Amino acid sequence: MLWWIGSGLILLWLILLVAQQRGWIHLLLLSGITVLIVQVAAYRKTRYEHRFRE
């Protein structure tokens, strides 16, 4: 689910960057990257734990 949110924030940032220049638009990029980093970390942790359970 966080993959969709992070990707959507980055896509929204790209659209708004083309449409208009505002100071707060870059917060969308930072938010999207942060959400994707959290998702990647959670995915790697889950995959690592499953590997040692078997």
C-alpha cells in the first residue's frame, strides 16, 4: 500500500511542478521519497525474517 502512496506523491509532484511553481510542492517529493524508503525497509525486513523461519 505504501508503494502506491509514495509513487502517487512523486507523480503528483511531477504534475504540479509542470503546472505551477510553488514553494510547498517540493514537500511532496520529500514525502514520496520518505514513504518509499520506509516501504523498502519494511519489505527487506519482512523478507529477511521469512528467510530464517524456513
